[in-house]
Amino acid sequence: MSEQPDPFDEIVDAETDRDPDLAVIEAGSRTLRAQAGSLQGDAVPARPADPEVDKALREVEADLATRWGETKLEPSVSRIAALMDLLGEPQHAYPSIHITGTNGKTSTARMIESLLAAFDLRTGRYTSPHVQSVTERISLDGSPIEAERFVETYNDIKPYIEMVDAQQEFRLSFFEVLTGMAYAAFADAPVDVAVVEVGMGGSWDATNVIDGSVAVITPIDLDHTDRLGETPAEIAVEKAGVIKQGAAVILAQQPVDAAQVMLKKAVEVDATVAREGMEFGVVAREVAVGGQQVTLRGLGGEYEEIFLPLYGAHQAHNAAVALAAVEAFFGIGSEHARTLDMDTIRKAFASVASPGRLEVVRRSPTVVLDAAHNPAGARASADGITESFGFSRLIGVVGASGDKDVRGLLEAFEPIFAEVVVTQNSSHRSMNVDELAAVAVEVFGDDRVVVEPRLDDALEAAITLAEEESEFAGAGVLVTGSVITVGEARLLLGRG
């Protein structure tokens, strides 16, 4: 079936449509790689070492790239439902925890996955966007699916994808195909439980062909307003679509109007609701070396002295949400109050990693990556940096997508950036560096803005600024603005 012209608005779901030609990025990485530290704990896969597997993966990536990207969609689950029907409904072969919200979804999903695995459950996790490799999106037993298995899964379901393409008005999109691959891979494993993050919204998101026994709603804020709505309440209407009949709903702290929408939907479908700040929450937290120490109140009681190797108050709140979700999955609540094994919980949280979320990738000077791409995420990132790092001088490197609230993002970082280096990544949606510079000058003033069109040059410029004067021995660099920018910076700094 030929590619249909796109009659829909372009919108940003997950920032993944990189230019496949990353020669500039790869060529520019040599100097930066030589300077980079050897920090451990990387959860992002490199390219396959076997050239034949790498070739096969590149062929699948090229095939996927011919489909509608995640910036284009026709809001419907009809195509993914048709694919699931042809595959024998693999998404119903295991229970699921379904996660929606504006920010914090991927970190929360990773925490839920770690907690479930600590209790000897085999897990499947589907998240988006990816930081560097598309295989990151589908995880089995806490690790990204192997490239060879990713290729095999695609080839196994490709005939059914083509059948759906021939029957539908529009071909399956990039995200829909990956969703089908994830559900098929989970059934084939098989997994004991799937942890699934929506791509956008909820009601018509491709992931919403599952019946999540637990629905998790992370904080709702303004993002994708051209598609989801212009107020938290309007956005909540779409996101409430993941709440299924009789489900347990874990509700993070929300704007009042958004919370009211969620509670109304829960009543309509006879779902139970646990609210952060009431049924569960963060009791105490303090900054610790490499993260933070927290005490969480779960649905069944308190969990003390938990080390969380992630920075920022927002991650502590994500941890509380994740804990409550796992308790709900195990049937713990007001009627069955009990705590999960404390040592197991501590071990699970201590092992959590969330690449590209206030992630330290280099020392001397310290370089931190954070995928914040909207004002709410930027505010959380700025607070986390201020609390946990204590930089004497912080240089920002910002490359953002043109259809985001770039001014709001820059305004959130303005109080903590001494200077900002504006740049652009390889995506065709990346905001032109001159346009970004014009907005940055309005926010920061001309004397605090440096313009470097190439990301490798931007990183070198920022590191030089951080190192240039001995009085700034505690200076650092924060790379932010887009998942793509963070992923490419990771590659340049030797983490890919």
C-alpha cells in the first residue's frame, strides 16, 4: 500500500526521528570521547558487535523509518487492534501496569520494573522515546531486548503488519509497529507482567489495547496542547482513557482540575483510587552521595532508609508512585494492609537507573544530561541540579524541538545557568539555532548566550567555559532541551 499524504498536524509524541546520517556526530565525538570519564552503570545498548546483526538491525530501522513518525498520527486504535487480532491478542497473555502522565513516566516505569523483578517476576517494559538505540524501548528482565531478538520479532510479525497496511486507510505508524513488537515479544518470552508507558495521551494511544489492572497517572502538565488540550483538565480527559473497569488507579500529585477528571472516570468504571499525599507519599528525604535517602509511605505502611540513586525531589515522588503501583499489583491496600519485604524493596530501588535523567556522564568538569523538554520538566531538573550538585557555575547546552514551549523551558533554566550555549541536534524538528539564539537572548541577555550550530562544538565550548577560570573549580555543564540532544551528547561523550 502506498504511503498516504499526511492530513494531520505534526505533533511531538516522543523525540525520536533522528536524521539517520549521524556522520557529523560520530566524527565529532573523537576528542570528546578521549576526554570522557569511565562512569559505570550504563543502561543503554551500543550498536551490535556482530556486523551481520548490526546490518540486519539497520535494515529494520530503515524499514521502520518509512512509516509515519511519532510526530504524525491519526487518533485511533483501529490499526493496532487489527494487528493484535491477527497476532492472536498477545497483549492479553499477561497482566499489565499502564502508565500515563506528562513527566516522569519512563523513570517511574523503570522503578516499577525493578521492584517487580526483585520479587522474582519476569518483566517486560515498553517505554518511549529511546535515548540512543530503538531497542531500548522493549526490555525483558530489566535489559533492552537484544538486537538479534529485536530483528527476529520484527520479521516474525512483518507479514501481519503488511496485511493490516493493506486493509486500513493508513499504514501502521512507527509507534504502532513497535507497540505490536513489544506485545508480541512479551508473550513470546513469556513475561509475568508488562510495564507499559503510553506514547501520548491515553484513550487513543496505540498502547491502549491492553487492560491494565493497575493504571498509573504521573503528574499532568501542559504539553502536546495542540492535540491533548490547553488545560490540565482537558489533557486529563485523554489520559484517563487508560483507566479500565475495576482497575487500581495510582494517582500522583495533580492539579485540582486534572485530579477531578481522573476521580470522575474512576467512579464511572468502578476503579479504586490511591492518591499521593493521602493514601501514599514521600515521608522524608535527604540528599545523599550519588542520589538521595528516602522514607516512603506505601499503601500498606512505611518503608524506611531507602537509597535512590537518582537526583531530585521529583524522583522521590516517582518512587512513591512506583511503590504504590507495585503494592496495588500485589493486592495491597486499605483492606489488605501489609508491607512488602523491606530488604527486597531497598535492593530494588538501589539498582534503579534512568539514563538521560540528571545523569552524570563525565567528571572534571562534571557534565550532566537531562532530557527535560517542557517547562515543567525543566523546573524539576533545575531544582534537582540546585539541590544535589552545588555547582559554583553552571553552563547550559540547549538544543530543543521547534514545536515545544522553548521560551518556557529557557525561563525555567535562566536562574541556574551562568551562560547558555544554544545548538541543534540532528532531528529535522530541531529548532534552528539562530531562532533558538534569538529567544535565548531575550531570556538571558546577549552577554550570556553562545551560539554553536554543531552539538560537538557546543559541548566543547561549554566544557571550556566551565574550565576557563580556576575560581570556577566547581563548575559544571548541563545538556538538556530534548531527548535527541541528550542521546547524541551521550554518544559524543563516549557513552554509546
